[in-house]
Amino acid sequence: MLTKAPKGTKDILPSEVYKWQYIESIIADVCRSFGYKEIRIPVFEHTELFQRGVGDTTDIVQKEMYTFLDKGGRSITLRPEGTAGVVRSYIEHGMSSLPQPIKLYYNITAYRHENVQKGRYREFHQFGVEAFGAKGPSIDVEVISILDLLFKKLGIKGVELNINSIGCPVCRREYNIKLKEFVKPVIEHLCENCKTRYERNPLRILDCKEDKCKSYLKDAPALIDNLCDECTEHFEGLKAGLDNLGIEYKVEKNIVRGLDYYTKTVFEFVSKNVGTQGTICGGGRYDGLIETCGGTPTPGIGFALGMERLLLEMESQGIAIPNDEDIEIYVATIGEKADRYASKLVYRLRSEGISAEKDLMGRSLKAQMKHADKLGVKYVVVLGDDEIDSNRTVLKNMKTGQQKDVSLDSILDRLRRKE
């Protein structure tokens, strides 16, 4: 057990990390271009935050949270998602007094005790965006366009945007009456979760993943057909904004999302590619969440994207991720004098931002050259007493085999110029 990672967790090895770093750099660049700033939140929060924020009728709160008592007897939960923690931070640090809207993004690990399957883990990585303070549909369009641009920057194709509106408390109140009337004749055939949700939060019934429940609910009335005037206007504004940017979408009446805090706009990006069909990411508006968590009423919208799911999609589409982590130069040595000189040379190269290596294992020259080849270095130089005394050596390009006679003093400049 000591030498095996817990179920649902995964090491990201050096041979894979460059992929994550590449995607994270693209994410940071895209968010920066939209004026979104990074926020870093704690791995754990008070359990009540998720019970109130995520919703105690959700599968996350009912089944999936890692919750424990700390040494002070307080109930603590490892974050199962990012929005609630960001909302808590917004309230705690008085961000409502700052110029609005507040636009934030995060890259976090999150934790849910759920079935482990391809692309889904118990410890997983999530990129998310949250925007607070803007009431109209323009911010909805902006948040969705972040994802649209990100997918284009990463070269991802075959992804469809589905949108819906699940209204506000006003229109949901009337809709819940209609939904309960529809469900009542078949309630005994539904799962236990749906029976509980029937009284506490009828809308959540529509998010049930049980095939049996889905068959009974397929003809249920759609909330989008029962919106109040304000929600209808907001949804029409969303569609007009997406049309204006040329972002294609489909209205999907069955999207309700899996969290209790959503209002009005909800959306998902779904892969249509064979082998990875399914939701890549999703989000929506949550105008009542900050108030629910103890802040002043403030509109908000955001999304979350699973990094493992994103990498799986890129792999499926055969998208090559550049790896710039190869060592630039390997300094091979013969003798102690050369080894001391090489230490200074390698340190100087590294201090100038050039990745460099030398032998640390006491290898022979032949073994050093083999090691350099295994490392995939771009250049190799060999130093012995003669090279140091003459201040000259041979710079070998390991990719082309080309060799150049160079002075030791010029190596840095040559590497800078990629010669």
C-alpha cells in the first residue's frame, strides 16, 4: 500500500507535465486577454460552505464530499469544486467595494468520492472562471467566448456549444408546480434520490443519471418554455450576443446542470468526436449564490473545465503538444580540471536561462556521450585539458551531426543565436 497511490489519484510524471504546463500557459494568456486575474483558494473549507453553496440536494453534497472533523471538532471538507470557495473569498475580502465586474480564474485540484473511470478521478484538476457584479447577458457571452477562444487556441475541433435557461426563482416557482404535476403519477417508479428531490428541489429530478428515471421524464415540461419576461429577455440577449460574435450554439432544453446555485443561463461544451463524446465543460449564471453564502445580493456567472477531460480530448484528436523541455547543451569532461571548469560553465549558462547539464555520476567519456544522447540534448561539447588551455572546443549539434570549432567564450552567444 505504501508504494501505490490511493484509488482515484494519479501521479503526473515529468514525461507528461509539459502537456499540463503548455495548456496552463494558454489558459493564462487567454484569461489575461479578457482581463481575468488568477485567484488561489484553500484546498479545504468549512463544510457548511458547500452545503449552502453547492446545495444539499446535489450528488456532490449527498454522496461525494470528503468531509472530516479537524482536531478542534470542526467539520471540514476538501473542496469538491471551485466556485463556492471563490465566492467565500469575494465576500471575506470585500471585493464588492472594488470596481465591478470582478473577473477571476483559477487552476485547482478538487476532490470527489465517485466511481473512477477514464478521464475521471477522485483527485482531479479544474480550470474555472468566475465573474461577479454584471447583471446583463453581455457577461454571459464573454464567459462563453473565453472557452470558444481557448478551444481554438488549443486546436480542438468538433465541440458543440449547448445553451439553455433555467430561469429565476420567480418563474421556477410556477414551473415546479407543473413539473410536480407531471411527475406525481410516476413518482413511485423513480429512484430514491428523485423521490427526495420531488419535495425539496423538483428541478434536480431532471438531472438524474438513472436510465429508468430518464425514460419517465423524457416528456417533462421544459423550463425554457415557462420563463418570466425578464428571463426570456436575458436569454434572447445571450443568443443575440453569441450571434454577434459568430459563436455557433444549439438551444438544449434538457440542460439543468448538477448544482443547485444556477439561475438563468446554463451552458455546456460537448464533444462530438468518436471516442470522447460527452460534456467537456459547463457552467452558468448564479445570481443568488453570494447572498446565500452571506454576502450582499450580487449577480455572478462562471464555468469549470476538467483538465483531465481536456487532455483526453486533445489526445483523441491527435493534437501535438510542443515539448520545449529538452536540455540545450551537455558539457562532457575528461579529468578533474575539466570537471571544475565545466561546473563553472554550466552554472553560467543556467544563470543566463540556458538549460545545461554535466556529469554527476563519475561516468567515462563514452558513457557521458551515451547519457547525453538519452537526455535528448541539442548540443554537446567535450572539455579536457587541451580544450581549456587553448580556450577552444567542438560544438556538436546532436540532431544534425554538424560540428563547429568554437571558442569557449563564444558558446553562450552561439546558443542564444541558435547557431
